[in-house]
Amino acid sequence: MRFTVIGCSGSFPGPDSPASCYLVEAEGFRLLIDFGSGALGGLQRHSGLDQVDAVCISHLHSDHCIDLGSYSVARTIRPGGPMPPIPVYGPDKTALRLASALDADPAKDAEPVTGHDRQFTDAFSFVTITPGVMEIGPLRVTTALMNHPVPTFGFRVEHAGRSLAYSADTGETDALVQLARGADVLLCEASFLDPAAGSPALPQNLHLTARQAAGHAQRAGVGQLVLTHLVPWNDAGRTLEEASAAFSGPASLASSGLVLTLE
């Protein structure tokens, strides 16, 4: 299983990275996890636009899904004609979210269908995900609800005895520890740093600090921790330092273009 970070910037694209987007490959199958703002450009450095087989969306905040709109255009308006539709697995109302971005009608089935409606209906077929286990190509994908203001799913992707867990966006939750239990890699959001003395308290049930991310990784007993959803204004060195103090295994920062091979 090969894993590539397309984008890891938190909440909005940074100067060095798009927002959240990750490419998982196994046996020639390519799964995108999240497709945040700016990710379509970065994706083309690592995959042809016609080589993606499926997409999983963790939640419907724009930094995790909005480039699906641009991708629908790329899949339908091309010299060789539309590409075949691919499945998009996402929370309830993912189709409506994308349709709003395109000013399209996801329920439209009368002929003729033109413009953005055609781009939308030709590009994707939508599957609503719920907590549980599903097979996507050769990959076994386990989903669990995280602790975020909108319905948000973390993912555990397994293939040939190897496993990658992804927190998506979350505050502290035992669900992440269970999802990541014994995984080879935990890709975990680390949006916040420890607050300085006298500074306002961090919002609850929204995001993790780097230290909290490491605490979840430690409790889950993962092989290594990769910190992601890195907000551009944070000090990256401090993010890694705070995480390393709370996790006994190897910890590192995600970066656009980072490739990990689990074999």
C-alpha cells in the first residue's frame, strides 16, 4: 500500500500545500481521501486525472471536499469526452454540497441535461457512508464518527496486513483511539498548539493540539505518527516538538508530496 500526501494544510491552503487530500494506492487501484481546496492542482503531480478510481470524503467543510467541484469539470469537459463516473463515498448530503458549489441540481434526471448539471451527473455516483466496514477496490475501509461540529468520519484503510488510520478533523475522542488501534501509521490532525499562559482557552470538540494528537497515537499503540491539517500560521517545529513529547514512537510532519510505502 502506497500513501501520498497531496495536501495537508489545515482549514485553508497554505503557501506550500493545498488543503487536505491524500492518495492511497494498492494493486493499481487509486483511492483519494478528502479533496480540499487547491488539491486538484497538486493531484496532477502524482496521478492522471483519469486514474482515480474512487473518492472518500470525511466531512463537508470546504477544506476537505470543495475541489470535487473542479474535478467534476475536469472529468466531463475534455477533448476525448467524459470519463466514466467514479464512486464518491461521503456523509449524507455530499451530493447536495457539491451541487451547491456547481449551481447544479443533483436530483435532475429529465432530458436534456446540460451545463453544470451534466458535469455533475456524469462525473460521480454517490454512496452515503455510515460507521462500519466496506470494501473499496482491494482496500478494506473502516469508518467511525469523530468529534467535530458536523458529521465527520475517520478512516482506517487496510491492505495485505498493513493499515493506515486517518483522523480527519476531530476534537478529543476515544473513537479515534479505537479506529487507530495497532495501525502502522496514524495520520492525525494537529491544528492547535498548546496555549500560552494567559491566552484564551482553545475551543472544545473542534480540533486537536499536537500534544493531544500524540496522546491518541500513544493510547492506540500505532507504529508511527504523521501530523497533518497543519495550519499555516503555526510554527511547524513547535508542532513536532509538542507531539514528540507525548508519543514514544517516531513522529513527523506531513508535507505535500510526502510518500510512504507500507509493505
